[in-house]
Amino acid sequence: MWARSTDLAPRRAIAVAAWLSMWLSAGVFAAGQITLSEHPTVDQRADIEQRLNDWPLLARFARDNATYPPPKPGERRVVFFGDSITDFWGRPVGEFFPGHGYINRGISGQTTPQMLVRFRADVIALKPAVVVILAGTNDIAGNTGASSLGMIEDNLSSMTELARAHGIRVVLATLLPVNDAVVKDQSVRRPPSTIRALNAWIRQYVASQHLVLLDYAPGMTDDHAALRRELSDDGLHPNAQGYAVMSPLAERAVEKALADGGSRDGR
């Protein structure tokens, strides 16, 4: 079960993420397949209803999107698009680029197929100059069922193509590693080798398509190829110190995209 609207308290988003983690570790997602217990709990039932009624969570930002003003003349709008790592950034963990006016369209728990469905409503309709996409870790974990690397790559490619068709520059980010220091099965649900393989594809795709790479992974990785312990409290999500490492990397990537985007055709 994910939050439905932007006016929900940030603490509920974190509580939901914690509940989802417990649910997943309890075996509801087995071998990449979603299974249900014979007698679902109240929270499990609510999640089922959410999936049936609004699988991509279009309602989450619908009110904000409908009332968001169009860009002012000369404004170069930036949308950050992703899952919980984007969603929690500045609400309430760390600071989300104070003074920049960047738009956060992250939704906790989401996978790339869900993000692809809401790409028009939550990105294109806002008419940004740049979109920053960070996604794929929840696909690897099987949040919406089994997903191959090829499926993730296809969805990231489709989002990129949609953005470019609307004159939006694309910044594509590498996935963060995980560690097992606190939650012991992070690397089981998100195998480091799979994360590295997707990151290798992202770097190659960015180069071949002349996009802008936002390479979070090196600065967040320790000598054992795991997420640096001091940058996360659960081995998956950045803490305030982690976001402080990510912020300047993101700002430089956005600045590069804006500098390269004079024609705004993404090429």
C-alpha cells in the first residue's frame, strides 16, 4: 500500500515503506512472483484494492499536476522521477535542492512499468526542460512481479523516447548498491551482480543515445562493492548524509543537461 496524495504526512510514507519491507520479507513475493496468503491482513487487502483501482498510482499527484502552473517564459523546469529514493528526498529525509524549484515525482515502491504508465501525467504534462530518472531497484526486487533486465531496459528506453519526443532532456541515473548491515536480505532481494549489470547497461545506453549520465553508484559504494554504511540506515535508502553525497552529483548532471539542451530535442 502506497500513499495516495501529496498531503499525506511524510512519516506515513516511511511507515508504509517499512510495512512493505516486512511484507516482502515474509514471503508474499516468492521467487519473483506475487502470492497471497489465504487470509489477507487489512493492510494486504488495502494493497490489493490499490493495485486494482490505481496500479500506477496516478492519483498520488493528480491534484498537484492539475493545478501546477505552466512554465514561465525562460523557466527551465526540472522533474525528478523515481521510486522511494526520490520520494523520500526532502520529505522528510535530507534536503531536496532548496532554492531550485525542482519537482519531486517519486513514489515509494514503484517499478519501471508503473512509472512508464504515469510518465505523461507526472512528467510530460508539467512541461519540464529536463527529467532525472532513477528506477529499477524495485523491479529487481520483484515488487510488481518477476522482471528481467531486458524488461527494465525496455521501460527505461520507452520513458527516454517519450521524453525526447516532447523536447525533454533526459538525465538517467545509475542504481545505488545495497548492504546487509541492518536488513540482512537486502542483497538477496537485490543481488549486487544484477544491479551492476543494469548499471552497465545504463552507462552504455546513455552513451549511445547521447543522454546525460548521473552516476550515483561510485560515490555511494564502499570497498566491498556495497552501499556505504554511513550513507544509509537500512542498507537501501539514503539517509541525510547519503542525499548530501547525491545532491551535487545530481546538480551537475542537471546543469549539463540544461547546457546541452539549447535545441530541446534531446539529441
